[in-house]
Amino acid sequence: VQLQASGGGLVQPGGSLRLSCAASGFTLDRYVVGWFRQFPGNEREGVSCISDSDGRTYYIDSVKGRFTISRDNAKNTVYLQMNSLKPEDTAVYYCATLNMGYGKGYISLNPKDYNSWGQGTLVTVSS
């Protein structure tokens, strides 16, 4: 059971990146999937998540209108499309799956509710 995040890199302010979260060993569409980021010296914060069943999506205010989370079930992958990137978006980004013990319909951006994490991918927004 493994999650792998990829797609980070260096981009200029106003640019775009698409992060991918690919799963192996399990079917990702059974899980709520979240994207998180961590700034140096800070705790990990939730950025966006997508439900396991009805396609609900959630975003923190600072990325609304700029970031879009989506699934490709055929590829067993969840994406985070990031547009209009700002220097303050610079962070290590992680994807994770929600602990299924919370039951169907539960959704959260609290990192403590997630129990399976991929490695991070660094996003740097700088001119």
C-alpha cells in the first residue's frame, strides 16, 4: 500500500503546476484523499480534499479559485491543479488518505484524521 506524490518543481509567480498522487496496492477511489502542505518550521496544513463517493471537494480559503482537486479513477490517481501560484504557496506538498474508521461520508482537512501518507513533493514559487 503506497501513495506517491509527484509534480512539484520551480515555477514563477502566476504560473501553474499539477501535482499527482498515485496509489499502488489499493484502490484510491474508496478513500477520501487530501492534499496538505508544510512550510519550514510549521505544522502540516490541509489544502484540499475530495470525497470518496459523491465528488465533494473542499479548499482552504487561500487557494479557492486557484487550485482544483480531481480524480482519475482509471489511473488510480488524484490531482491538484495549481494555477496563479504565489510565493506564499511555496511548501512541501503531501497527499494522504483519510482514516476509513471515521465512516462513510466523513470528510476533513485535519491532518490528524489521515493515516496513510505519500512522500512530499516540493513546490517553489519564485522569480
